[in-house]
Amino acid sequence: MLLSDGTGFSRLVKTIAGIAILGAVAGCQVRPLYSTPGVVEGKLASVSISEADDRIEQQVRNQLVFLFGGGAGEPQNAAYRLELHVTSRSLGVLADVASDTMRAGRIIVSADYNLARADTGETVASGKRTASAMVDFPAQEFAKLRAIREAEERAAREAAEFVRADVAAALARR
């Protein structure tokens, strides 16, 4: 009866209980159970990436440099070397029969990679990752070229994320 009547004492008890619960919850952290924080990130920061041959490969490379180094750039003394080869192609998927043109398409970016130790050349991981982005083809030619370029950039960022996940998994096992 004392706590249910809405007196000042009951509000004080409820407030103190609420603060205690918030304090207990604030101490909780979400992270993998069996991980050592920072080990994989440190290894990723020691990966150098091969030079790019074209614009799309440069997009993937720039994104990987950012993802590996956290925005700090490339490492001076790399422990690992990532050889990267990126290709892109455009496919029309929605044809306008009346004008015999494509109205929409798909941009596919494929990244072949080989991660090796810098000192011995031993391959740590290799693979191929593919990402795609949908694009609408407007009637104006410049707008169409710009839409294709933006779709290539979206697919390049996604392919870089996939390669980063593979490389991080391979380095976590070492």
C-alpha cells in the first residue's frame, strides 16, 4: 500500500531503481566472445595494395585503402601484399521493344585478388568477389553515361567490402 499510493517516497524509490537499472545496462558491451580487439585491424593496416590499371580498379583500390587503414592511408612497411585485378561490364536487362533500346541494366564489378606475405611471397588467401548494381538508362546520352558511372562506383564499393571481409577472415586465422 505504501508504494502504490503515489506518494513522494514511492516516486523516489522508483527513480532510484530506474537509475540503478540504467547504470547496469550502460556497462554492457556487444562484441564477439572469443576475439582480441584490434588484432585483425592491425593486420589489415599492414596490407599494401597493387597499383590500379583503370578507373574502376582505382575505385576499388581507394575503398580498400580506406577500409584497411581506417582512413590513415597506405602502410610504410607492409607485412602483406594484395594483388588486385578488377573488371567491369554492363548488361542490359530491360529492353524497350518499340525503340530497340535498353531502359535498365546491371553493372557487374568483379575483383580477383591474391593476398601474399610480403617477405616470403606465400599466398595467404585468394579469390574472386563480384558485386552488381542496377541502373536506369535515361534517354539523354550524358545522363546515361553518368548513371553508368555512379552504378560502377556503387558496385566497386560493394566489391571492396567483400574483398575486405575475405582478407580480414584470412588474417584472423593466422
